[in-house]
Amino acid sequence: MIEHLQDTTTLHNGVKMPWLGLGVFKVAEGLELVQAVKSAIKHGYRSIDTAAIYENEKGVGQGIHEALLEDKLPREKLFVTSKVWNADLGYESTIAAYEASLSKLGLDYLDLYLIHWPVQGKFKEAWRALETLYKEGRVKAIGVSNFHIHHLEELLQDAEIKPMVNQVELHPYLNQQELIRFCKDHDIQMEAWSPLMQGQLFDQPILNEIATKHGKSVAQVIIRWDLQHGIVTIPKSTKEHRIIENADVFNFRLSDEEMTRIDSLHQNHRVGPDPDNFDF
Ligand code: NAD
């Protein structure tokens, strides 16, 4: 049972990762970003998800450091994720990218470092670099993002260390059931990006009906659906009231029937690129 914003899942290497975190995709450097990170931490979030390509690691780092000071928290209480961008995939270049992310964030380790996209012919070398960083104790956990089952199978052929996490697009219109099953069988924690389908699900009638019944918002119902499925998630907002709202999901429970109704909304619909067909 997940009962609190700071509850964690235990990754296969024993590291604890919060079930719910804040995403900061498309939030530019500046005060709004710093405030969003600070406000999330102030309201109890312990996990922040960024990436080199978001070009906002400096502000995320500033928000983290100010929050740690103001809320009198030690760094170890936070779980910080970043991702190596496609252009940096390679052994040496991935290690250099990790150092660059640390330096922008002003941190001396990350809790989770991910390969952002499965660029064919490149992701295995990058994985070797992540394994090195992990074995040297410079990162607490390593994982991948946007990996289909066949990408994971390819990676697992040569991997010394299994990814601890796979972060993919996942929401009621793209419920990723097969991938979830595969990851469960391999002890890989699933994590949902764009859980709210970037704001495009708020008019969905069934989600609205379920939300009204519980006196909750559609966003809260979707986040609760993720958690009850054992999926880590990182909804994005920069507005304090929504940051609070998205974390206020621990005082209600979706019934099995409601879970199934939401599962059945699946239509294999993506808002982001298909990992089998991207050109960046
Ligand atoms: P999201 O599904 O979290 O939706 C964000 C949008 O919904 C924003 O426009 C926000 O204003 C709105 N919103 C948030 N909470 C709301 C609420 N309670 N009520 C009304 N509107 C609300 O989309 P996202 O930002 O794409 O995904 C979340 C995070 O996932 C990102 O910030 C990023 O950290 C991560 N991500 C990762 C990848 C990847 O390739 N690994 C890709 C995209 C996003």
C-alpha cells in the first residue's frame, strides 16, 4: 500500500525511490522553475526529474539547494534523476555528460541516471558507461527511458547490471500493459512520463465521472491509477496549487472496477514520439 507522498518503491539494488515526483520538462531556466522545485520540496515531494536536454539543470539545482537549506533537509532525503541526451551516447561521452549534469545541478551524485532514448547502435556503449559510474559508486541507480521490450531484450543480452528503472510515456490512452508485465518479470521499475497526457485528458468523460464520484480531479484520479498499478510517476506543474493537488492522492482509493474502467480506455495513443521511430 502506498499511503504517503514520501513512500518509496525499492529498486532491485535496494535503493528506495519515491513513487511520486515532480517533472520539469519544458520549464525554462528562471524564477518560475526555481520556485516550482522549492515549492514541491516544501510540500513534501522528495523526487525531481530533469534531463540534460531540458536545459534547466542549473535552475533545478538552485531550487534543490535553496529548498534543502530552507527546509533543513539533508541531500540524502532527495531523489534526483537526470538523463543522458542522444548526442552524448558513447562510453567516454556519456561519462562526460554525467559530470556535466552534476556540475550544472551542483550535486556530487545523482540518485538515478537514465539513457534518455534507445538510439540504435549507441545505447549499449552508453550502458557500459552507466555501469561504470554505478560500480564506482558515483550514481545510486541506473536505468533507461523510452525502451520497448525489444530494446530491453537487446540491452539485457550484454548488460552486467540490469536497469533498475524504465521511464516511458504512460497514461490511460497508452497503458503499456505488455511492457509493464515484462518489466515486472525482470525486476525493472516502471515509471510514467506525461502521466496526464500533457493536459489532454481532462475532458475525458469516464475519468470525469470517476473523479466526481471521489470528489477528486481527473489529474488526481490518473495519478492514483498509476500508484495503484505500482508505477512511479512524475506529473509536471509549475503552479503551487497544482503541485499540491497532484500530491493529494493518498486519501482515496480506486475500486478494482474503476481501475479496470481506466485500463480499458487504452487506445495505443502517444503524445510523444514512438521509440521505434524517432529522428533525434
Ligand atoms: P504531464 O502529463 O505531466 O502534463 C503536464 C501538463 O499538465 C502541464 O501543462 C501542466 O500545466 C498540466 N497540469 C499538471 N497538473 C495539473 C493539474 N492538477 N490540473 C490541471 N493541469 C495540470 O506532462 P509532461 O511534463 O510531458 O510529463 C511529466 C514529466 O515526465 C516531465 O516533466 C518530464 O520530467 C518527464 N518526461 C520524460 C520524457 C522522457 O522522454 N523520458 C518525456 C516527456 C516527459
